[in-house]
Amino acid sequence: MEELEEGQIVLCTVDKIVGTTVFVKIGKNEEGTVTTSEIAPGRIRNLRDYVVPGKKIVCKILSIRNGRLQLSLRRVKQNERKELLDKIQKENNYRAIIRTVLGKEEAEKIIEKINENQTLSDLFEKLKEKSGILDEYFKKEDAEKIIKIIESKKEKPKEIKNIIKLSSKSSDGINIVKGIINEACKNSKCDVSYIAAGKYILGIKGEDFKQIKTEINSVLQNIEQQAKKQNCDFELKKIKH
């Protein structure tokens, strides 16, 4: 398992609250403390509005002195919290898949061996570049079963499509419209297809629905702004998710 270090983001379980100090457990053996000032910004009237024994919280390690960990809850950024929780979810999914193929007892032995050098997430991430890496820990037939299950569980990319109408009465209208669309889509992942009569489909794919929605909304806003500047007619005809 990896050694804990200052600045690391970790998942903790609240153990107990004594006065203004929150005692937490990390993993099986590590313990740490979070002071009131590191729970949340501003004045805290009641610690139990934020933490209670048994609750899992994501913290940042501020210091490690003589084996004692000082942690912070308030200094964890939203993207750091999400990244850790996503990684933990992947770990749990991989663990469940290995258990399905090998059975609980045998799976835990293999997982413990893997964790001596790396996490499950790290191992399966390497699988993308080195197809035979599972053979170091699993029998060939078991490795093939694991890969097959993983492939079957992969989520299809999210997709958003927008149909817009954009036209210009200028003598050079076609080029103006093309210029507006090309400029708006230049730094995005949007694909554009012409339908007919000034109608276009703007589509975008990605793993994170919120992210691609933000990106395509930005493109649409850009198109609308440029259309107004160049006296073009713009209309959002339909949105399909």
C-alpha cells in the first residue's frame, strides 16, 4: 500500500468527537485528528452539523508528526473530493469483479498481493496499454473472464445534440454562417452536420454529461452572439439528449 504523505487527499471515518477535536480513522491502522478550525470556514456553532461518529469524510493531510496525522476537511477542493471518491468507486467495482470470478477468499489473497505494489485502479489503468498485465496475478482464463466483465460494464459515452437554424440574407451569407459556426466550434469537441434550409446539428460526446453540456452551451451562446453582431437569424430548434 502507498505511504501516507502531507498534502494527500484521503477518505476518513469519524471515530469520535472530544471537545473541539474530531478523531478519525484512515484505512485499517491509521488515525488522525481534525480541529474545529479545519472543519469548515467561518464560525461553527455545532460540530455535529458537519461530522458525526461513523460518517465518512474526505480530508487533506496537513502534517505527519511522530506518526500523528493532522487533517483538514475544509481545505479539500470539490474536484479533489470527486477524484478520490471516483477512484474508490472504481476500486470497489474491480474488487467485486475479482470476487465474482475467483470467489471471496481467493480474491482477497490476490488483491492483497496486488496492493503490495499498487492499487487495483493503477493495475487496471495499465491494462489499457499492456494487455497481458493481469497474467502476473491471475490464471489466463480468469484474466480473460475479468476483462470480459469489465468490457460489458463500460458505460457508453454521453451525447448531446442540438438542432439550430442559422441564416443570413447577405450576399455572402453562406460564408458568414460557416465562419460563425467554425469559429464557435474551433476549441470544442462539437461535430457539425448540415441538414437543410439553414438547419444544422451540433453534437458532442463525452464521459461527463455535465461537462459536455457546459461546453455545448458555450458554443451555442457564442453562435448566438456572433449571429446578432452579423445580423443573422438564429434559432435553437430542438435539443435531444
